Amino acid sequence: MKVKHSKYKNTGILFELLTRQLTADTIAGNNPRSLSIIKKYFSGDSALLKEYKIYHTFVGKKFKEEGKATMLINTLVEAHGKINKGQLRREKYNLIKEIKDTYDINDFFKAKISNYKVMASIFNLLENKDASPLSIVNSKVTLLEHITGTTLENKPKKDVVMEDYAKYDKDTRLLTYKVLLEKFNDKYSGLGENQKNLLKEYVNSVTNSPALKSFINKEIKTVKKTITGYSKKVEDKAVAVKLTETRDMIKPLCKKSFVNDDNVINLLNYYELVNELKTIHG
């Protein structure tokens, strides 16, 4: 059953769209107004920050055992119950109002959310007072499957394409890989070498391996160092400040986190910024 909810009230989605807007504004050389909004509403002792941390834990924490995943869900629901709801409603109302005053609301919310079903299930579980018992159960099932990475029957999801590929003989696999690589290079010919290398690394990583996370963290370190260098080099003080703020927003992946599409997209955007700086400033 599809969970009905509003993007406008979903704290996890609001934060994700604000960070995307920050990246887009920075790359375009526009005033990153979303940064001040993030600092204003998601810092200190704000109720929104407390709620966002719960969303973030739901999305990022993984357990293989269903028992531990169930315990995590119950603990997070309990933690959410301790948030001051009056303060949360006021902060969320003011946040949405400021977003509407700052951006074209239709453009802001039209971005596709890759984990929308998970975000909607979190909202339904935590905040939807009109949710039926059946919809609550469905939301819990969705979150259990997300946290454990398995179906209800506790069976890993099969990748049919990879299974078929593995059945090919060696020469056929090599030929298939060569054709795919050529198509990849044709399609993404406009990307920089660093962006191509990242995508190839991501595509070639059949599993979410530690090597992929290590590669991304190494690249993040290089990007931060490069941006630091340009922030000292550019003559425009406003641009220098924006670069410093952008650098400070870039965080490496923690030990317990898994690499997801958003991590790769963020790094691609940071590469775009670095490549643009190299073109302009050498």
C-alpha cells in the first residue's frame, strides 16, 4: 500500500533538498542562501535537528539481524516521542515559510528523491497521526527491509543481470564488458576524467566494498585540499568565503556507513566545482 504524505512536512526530505540546493547554488556561482537556512534551523538545540538525526539514523544504519533492526526502529520511535512537539511544529512551519519565501516552491520540490519510499515510511511511522494500523505495519516492513537489506523472507535480493552475466564464458564476458565500456565513454564524453573515474569505480564495484568507500574518502580529501588551495588563490573575497563554506560542508563517509547514490552524486558535483575552478583559475 502506498504511503500518503507531504514532502513539505518531511524533515528528511527538506534537509536533503536544502543540501542539494546548496551544491547547485555553489556550482552555479549563486548566493548559497540554503546554507544560512540550514544553519538557522538545523543547529544547536533545535527540534528539527533532533528529528533529522532520527531520519538520518533510519536511512543510514544497517543491521543484518531482523531483531536488531526491530529494536532500532522501536528505539528511534521512542526517541522521537521525547521531542518537544510544539517547538517542532513552530520550527517546521517557519522553515517551510522561509523556503517558500526564498525559492520557487514548485522547482524546489520537483527533484526526485531516490529513497522516497523509505522517507515516506519514516514520516508515516513518526508523524502521521491519521495513519491506519495497516499502513503502520507496511511502513515498519519497508524500514525493516531497508535496514537489513533483505526481503521479509530474509532472502537477499537477486541481481538477475549479474547472475546471467556470470554464466557467460570468459570471452563473452570480456566482449560484453568492452561494449559496455565503449557505450559508457560515448555517453559521458562531456565529463571530466575525475568524474569518469568515479563512475567507473562505482559501476565496477559489484558490492558495497570497503575499497569503494576508501576510494571515495580519498577523493573527498583531495577535493577539500584543492578547494582550500583555490579559496586562498581567488581574488574575489565573496567567492573565497563560498569556497571555504563548501569545503567545510564536505564530510568523509564514516566507518559504519554504506556508499549510496547520493554520495556519488555529491562527489560528482564537487568534481564539477573543482573542474570549473581549474578552467577559470588554472
